[in-house]
Amino acid sequence: GAVVSQHPSWVICKSGTSVKIECRSLDFQATTMFWYRQFPKQSLMLMATSNEGSKATYEQGVEKDKFLINHASLTLSTLTVTSAHPEDSSFYICSARQPQNEQYFGPGTRLTVT
Amino acid sequence: QKEVEQDPGPLSVPEGAIVSLNCTYSNSAFQYFMWYRQYSRKGPELLMYTYSSGNKEDGRFTAQVDKSSKYISLFIRDSQPSDSATYLCAMEEAAGNKLTFGGGTRVLVKP
């Protein structure tokens, strides 16, 4: 299957700072990337859908000014959590797909805000 | 009522047994159905991807889709302790759209 990577895998930051998470499709070009967050023992919650070269589409209840998404190339999307607070601590997972194909997930990034 | 229902488990089976997982859904527009396996603190791994009704087999895994009943299943034969994980069903209306996930079923295979 296709490979999607995320960096970093784990990050700790202080409250009020910003954190950037990268998502890369390593062996295919992803026209669409998705960002999810997952709380312990819960399923994935879609945050936003990102198409290369255009603005991300955010799900209802997700603050677009807080969670900045950039999809500048067909292999890279970034999620920036701005002015992070402890309630933003979560497991963030990206996924990528080509048109009409399966969706492949990255390994996730664990964010802890202190 | 959630759009996709999945028993959270945990489902505990002895090694070598068949693991049977299922999801029900309410949206008749769903056409593509997936099963993912997720280990703790890892991203989901795609196991099976099927279109419309029918069966699909891949190694020890068999996926079944019954659109008339809005019911999908995943069977794992000869289960191993390494199969212990959370299994998520997911579905979409058209290829390329966003996925709708079930809540996941935690499976424990005991040696």
C-alpha cells in the first residue's frame, strides 16, 4: 500500500505557542489530504479536507483560524495549531489519497500542550 | 442515531479462532466500504476496500457487504495475538469523498 508519513511523531509545547505538523505522501501524489484528530478510545474526527493548491474545507465546529492547513504541493500538507492550549492536546492524524483511490493514513502525531 | 454503528467491544477470542466484526449504517448512498486496523497510538492501516455488495477475500481477511441490509462484516481467520487492535469500519458515498467512520471495535486475541 501507499505510504504516508508525519512529522513529528510526538511534540510537547507550552500553552500559547504554535505547532506545525507535516504530512507527506512518500510514493504517490495526493490530490486530497485530510486531517483528523482522535481522543483516547474514540474514533477519528475529521477536521478538514485539503486539496492541493486551494483552501481547505473545514468541518463544522473546527476553527479555521486556529487550525491552519496548507497543501502547497501534491506530496505535502501541513497543519499548524496556533496559540495552542491544553484542550488541544490530542492525537492528530493525516491521510492522503489520489482521485478515485483508497485513503491512506499517516502514523499520527501526539500533541501535548502544557 | 449515528450514521455508522459499530459495537465498541472489547471482543476477546482465543488464538486461532475466527474474529467476526460488523457495522451497520443508515445512509443508503454509501457505496465504498473499508476496514482499517489501528494499533494503539498509531495511524489506521487499510485492510480491505470494497465497492457495493459482495465478498472480498485477502489472505486471512474476508469482507462482506450487504447493501440491502446496510450491513458490512469483516472476518479474520486463524487469529493471532498480533491481530489485537481496534478495527474501524469506514464508508463513503463516492470514491474520493470524505469517509464516515464507525466508532471502532477493540479486539483482543489471547495466546
